Amino acid sequence: MENIIHFEDYQVGQARKTPGRTVTEADIVFHAGHSGDFYPHHVDCEFCKTQPFGQRIAHGTLTFLFAVGLQANFGRVAGHVEGYHRLRFIKPVFIGDTLTARLTVLQKNSDGGSEGTVTEKCETINQKDDLVFVMEQTLRVRRRERENSGPSKHPGRKG
Amino acid sequence: MENIIHFEDYQVGQARKTPGRTVTEADIVFHAGHSGDFYPHHVDCEFCKTQPFGQRIAHGTLTFLFAVGLQANFGRVAGHVEGYHRLRFIKPVFIGDTLTARLTVLQKNSDGGSEGTVTEKCETINQKDDLVFVMEQTLRVRRRERENSGPSKHPGRKG
Amino acid sequence: MENIIHFEDYQVGQARKTPGRTVTEADIVFHAGHSGDFYPHHVDCEFCKTQPFGQRIAHGTLTFLFAVGLQANFGRVAGHVEGYHRLRFIKPVFIGDTLTARLTVLQKNSDGGSEGTVTEKCETINQKDDLVFVMEQTLRVRRRERENSGPSKHPGRKG
Amino acid sequence: MENIIHFEDYQVGQARKTPGRTVTEADIVFHAGHSGDFYPHHVDCEFCKTQPFGQRIAHGTLTFLFAVGLQANFGRVAGHVEGYHRLRFIKPVFIGDTLTARLTVLQKNSDGGSEGTVTEKCETINQKDDLVFVMEQTLRVRRRERENSGPSKHPGRKG
Amino acid sequence: MENIIHFEDYQVGQARKTPGRTVTEADIVFHAGHSGDFYPHHVDCEFCKTQPFGQRIAHGTLTFLFAVGLQANFGRVAGHVEGYHRLRFIKPVFIGDTLTARLTVLQKNSDGGSEGTVTEKCETINQKDDLVFVMEQTLRVRRRERENSGPSKHPGRKG
Amino acid sequence: MENIIHFEDYQVGQARKTPGRTVTEADIVFHAGHSGDFYPHHVDCEFCKTQPFGQRIAHGTLTFLFAVGLQANFGRVAGHVEGYHRLRFIKPVFIGDTLTARLTVLQKNSDGGSEGTVTEKCETINQKDDLVFVMEQTLRVRRRERENSGPSKHPGRKG
């Protein structure tokens, strides 16, 4: 019953949306400790009151991580991430915001081998439908028909 | 005695290296739980034995996070990250690898205002001096001379 | 001064109550990441607003874990858990609820050896004295008098 | 593309297996801190050397949690857990063991309403195919055909 | 059955030992993230190889924290810590070391009120019985006989 | 560009202040789990309502840890902590309080070797400028001029 996504499952122009996840204070505290980034923008309420945004904001890397992680809850891609591109932080993300990633297939290419390349736009939106973060991601994904013809020679990495 | 890095402190071509940090099993377990990405490449030793890399590998997002977090331990930039670009995962990162980020200033631009834009290459290397991950980062950084002339009007976000 | 509970210390019908512990947002975030269960009932505030319970609820496994963990803060049982039975989730547990476990000895049996079997009802109640979770637990517990007659031959597992 | 499992998807006798997950030292440390259970069986190597199992063992509650959590990575059940039954810890689980849950549908019942009850056996096995933990779980699961006929009146809890 | 320790329970010269706890790599990773202390002595294996101790060492604050935390697993003191004194880090603590705290009552004073002051030496030893850390701690502890005469007026803080 | 603090950089009477950090509910939950200290003063809201302080308070060890950790975000000391002294918890620390450490050099001594001893007062204050915790710390710090004359013979531990 597990949902494995193969190269054939991607259609250019097709869009889908991940489940949502609320950014909590605990996530920001964890993220500071996990990354080692204790900038006062994330961990010092008093400093934040003196800033235009007025309250603690999520690390940009946390927003990125949620955008990627939400996809992993979605169905397993038979492949790996080759790269992320043009990451842009559009609006601040606050404690209590709920993020969802909207994925649109921009391009798919295949040289006829057992894998192909898929490029997707990943737009992260909050509960007000504001775009807070956008990037593109390039995946190497295996074809379904080659799955049963022996172990993949290039299972590669996964992002 | 805190070390604040301003626009004037960046010189094109200048390179510096962050301290190192070892990727532990605990980091990968933590990262899976923080991101929600439990792909077997990261959490299932038995699956990994059947793969070419033969052992668990770090999430690409973990390598990225360490590359960014190591910079935060380094001195505080008077500004924020506008974007990351061309993230490429070159080699797998294993448990026990020690990562360091090597930063090189590629470009700096200023329109004469209180801030300027700095573009850096960020190369993440392991203990064997192998390049495992590379990206570019664009920062908006305040000038030192404007620091004392009242509160910044655009303190903006921080990545 | 450590408090070790032996087979002789249990009396059928005897009841006791553990200290309390408040379920926090951080506990739910941890629990999602520890278990890998990111169902929107636990991590998506916007989804929860569309549901009858109206807000995030604790994982059933979190309530169970607190019920067991609170007992471990209580005094150490000279034995191990053989099994848990008839776990029933009666009412939802919300962020801010304070849980306490009420234990009642239902049965104790001994075949005359160095250990006996104890069955307890474990009722978990919140700050309004509502029963939120109930189960039974079966323990194998060593007798006190056998403690000093050499190392236990069957120290067994502990739940 | 998200995989939602409805009442109609269950067939009595049908079996499936979750992905695997390796129990790490970090998981046990985390579990002790999350539950508050610091029994020496889990956190004291020197004590464990004096015991028949000779090394630290996973908390029974950790094994249970992995068994439940692995199912959440699998596809989302349109329903909630009503109860767990007859939890039995068969063999100790050690650091480095990789656990998988094998689910078998034992029974399904429906009173003709929008939901039905499903009972499954959940067997947790390690990398040597040893059964380490077994239980039964009872789920309330919505029918697919009723999904589009307005918001569910009893979305209930989720375990 | 909970074990509450009162002023009357302390005897000058009396010694007791807490359960043990093994310092794991995960504990050090957590501690770095919790405290924000990412000195290479704790998180950079390659740096540590160039140092006389040759491997990662636990933060001094981690050793202190374990010494205090192990006491909390022991029985609850009816009081709070007023201060810690003369903390001295005698030997490095490595990953895999198992720590135990040995407590000796040095002094107890009472002005006849509902509380008294207790001073204890706390010696932290590893599995080779080497003293790795030593300190003194001063507690304010309630008398047992006053427990039932209404709510304490000065329950104070707890360390 | 990393900021390394040497023996020569300390001046008796000189004071400096670390960045701030807000104590969150997540920090207290994490601290309970990391230390094993689940006293109800920290984890049981209902108990706390019956106490004079009326709400959960931070562990004293958490306040101490933040005071030490904030210094590590500040610039790296070329040395290690020999000891902490006269730790006194002056006022309770609540969820939402923002802590900063104020360091004043009390004394510096050198026997002419490659290292010297520095004693500092560390005062931890909250956002209302109330002193909540005070201690002294003794550091062994290397001289700058000796840095390049070969590997340090006594790099010692770090607190």
C-alpha cells in the first residue's frame, strides 16, 4: 500500500499540495539548537520587539526544511534530489503560521535510461495563502518499468 | 567583544573557513524527526546495506543546515540572507564525517544606501578535504558607518 | 534512600497516584518527530480548526507514554512489564492538560518462586478529573527476601 | 498523490509490511528524556553489563512507538485508533536493531454507517526476522463513498 | 509510595549514591544545541584528534547537569537548592563514561522554623571510580512535622 | 574573522554583556528530559498554581546553562573553565523571561607561563533588569603571543 512515485507519474504543469504543518515555538528552539544559529531574530523576544517584524521569526532554513520535509510525508519518490535552486525568502514566517508546499512540475527530461530528471517549482504558502518562500528542485527519478529488472545501478543520494 | 560583520568587512576574492562539526548518528535521528523525512536512506541500516553507499547517509538538508549553521558560530553578520542558489550535493555525507564551510566573496554591490548586497560561494568540505556540497548565498548587509545614525529602516529578515 | 518496590509491597485493591505532568506543545512536536507520526491532528492548527475538537490533540501514544513515564518517576519497580492490555483512549488530550496516572492493584499471583505477577489498572486523568485513557499492565516483580540471595537469574526486561 | 486508506481498502487476511527503522542510541536517550523513564536498563551501560542481556535495551514503550510510527509513514488512514490490545514484549530490542511492523487484517465490521471497525494484528520484527513485539489494534475507518458527502460528523480521535 | 526526603532524613556524615547514567554522543549533541555551546572540543572529532585528550569531551555543564539530574531520580527533596559552590572539573568525561553522584551530608542547620539548611558534598565519579567533578550544594529543606500544618508559606524555588 | 579571546584581552574591571535568549516552555521541557529532573515545579501547571510563584519556573540548572551558553555565542575563549563558584539563584525565572549575562573581570593572574587565570563575575539578568542568578567563574586562558610557538602543552578542558 506504500505510495512510490516514479518518473512516469510526473506530468508537466501538474500541481499538488502537501499536508500542512504549523511552525511552533518549539520548532524554532529545536532549529536553533540543531543548526547552532542563535541569532536574536529567533531566540530573543526583547530584541525582536525593537525590530519592524516585532516578534520572533522562523529561521529561513527552517522554512526550507519544512518545505522539503512536508514532501516526504506525501509519498516516497523513487529517486533523489540533485539540487535546489533560486531559494528566495519572500515574507517572514512567525510562530503559529501553518505552512504548506505547492509543487508544480516545470520540466521532465529523459535520455532513455532507467532514470529521468524532473524539475519542480516549490512554493511555500502560509494559512493566509501568502507566498513566504519559493524555490526550484531538480530530482533524478527512476522509471517504473525498470524497477523489476535488477538492482538500480545509480540509486544515488536523496536530498 | 562580540564580532559583528559589516558590508565594509567583505572583500571580493577573500576566503575564510568556519570551525568544523562532526555529523553524528544523533544529528541524523534528530533531523529526521525535525523535518519529518524518514526515508530509509537515513534511518534504516538494513536497507542501506543493499545500496551502493552501504551505510546511512545524512539528509541533503542536514548538510545544508550545517553549512549555514557553522557560519552563525563565526561572527554575526549585520544583515540577512536574501537567497541561496545552485545548491548541489556532490558526495554523500556519512556518520562521522566532519564538515567545514569555506566561504569566498564573489561579488559585492551597493547602491549607496545603508545596505549592500554580498554574494558568496559556500563550499562544504569533509575531513578528507572532499567537496561534498556547494552553493551560493546572497546577503543584504548593513554598512558600519550607518549603524549609529538611528535605527535601521530595513533590518529585514535573516536566513 | 532510593525507593525500590517489591512484590510484597503490592496489595490487591490498593491505589496510588503518580505526580502530574502537563502536556505541552513542545511535547507534541517532539512526539511527532520521535515517532514519525505527523498526522494533521497533531501538527496542523488550520486543519484542526475544521474538526470537531477544534484544536491540536496529543497523539494517543503520547498519552500512553506519559502514563508509563510518570510511574518511573515514582519509585523503581524491581521487575519488568510483561504486557499492556485493553488500551482505550476515552477523551482527547489537549495542549495544557495536566495528566496523572492512578494505579490500582487488581491481582497478584505467585508460584512461590523469586518473582510474582502483578496486574494493575492504570487510569490516566486530566486536571478536571476526567478519565482520558485507561489500560491494564502486567508486571513481573521480584520478592524482597530473594534480593540478597545472589544475583537474580531472571532479571528480564523492563517495559 | 497522497495515499489515503479507507475502510474499503482493508481485506481480511491481507498482510503488508511497513518500511524499516533502526533503533539508535540517540532514540533511547531521547525516549528516556521524553518519557521520564531513566531506568538503568536503558541508560546505564555498567549496570547492563551485570545483567543477562549484557547491554542497554530499548524501552518497551519505544518499541511500541516505532511500531505505531512506522505505520504513519505508510499512507494515511482515514480514521483513528480506538484501542491497542494484548501488547506483549517477546524479545529484547538492542541498539542497532532494525524494526519493521507486519500488519495483518484480522476482522472488519460495519453497521452500515459512514465508518467501520478494523482489527489488525501488528507484529514487530527485527533484522533477523525475530518477532520482538506483538499487539492488536482496533481502528475506526471512514468509507470512501461517504468522503464527498459533507464533513464527517465523527472524525474522532487518532491514536 | 513516593519517596519524599525531609530535613529530618539527613544525618551529618551520611553518604548515599545515585543510580548511574552513561554519557552518550547523543547527550553531547543535545547539550551543544540546548546550551548553544558548539566549541570544537565537543562537536569536532578532527580538532579533538589534535588535542591531548584525543577525542570529544563532555561539556563541563553536562557533567554538572547529570550530577544534579541523577539526584532527581532518587527521591524528591521537600525543598529547593539555594546554591552550588566550588564546582571543580577534575578529569575529562568521555563518550561512554558512566557517571554516578555520591552525596555526603556535611552540615545541617536549623533556626527552629519549618525549614532547615543542608549542605552536601556531591562527588561525581566515573565507571573506573575516578573522581571527575566535585561540588557542594546548599538546600533549604522542610521538616516533616510541619508538612501537615497547612500550606508552606515559603516553598521557594527548586534548583 | 573568528573572534578568539586571549589572556591579554581581559582587563580587570572591564564589563561586557552577552546577547539575550528567551526561556521558552520548550526549553524547560527539553531541560527536564535532558537532566531527568521532572519536579512538578517545572512540568506540572496544576501543582504550580498552588504555589506562591503561581506558574512553572525554569530549573536553576537551566538558568546556569543559559548563562554559560550565551558566553559561547560571543567569541571563543582560548582556554577552559576551571571552576564555577558561589552560584546563587536570586529570583525565579519564568517562561517568557529573556536572560542576558553580564560579565565583569574581577582578577587576572599569571605566573609568566603560556596561560593565565581569569576570574569573572557572571550576573544573569532578565528583561526587567532584575538579577536572577549570580556566580563567579575561573578560566585558564592562553596568551596570544604563545599561540604560534607550537602546540599548547596544556590545552586542558573547556567547561
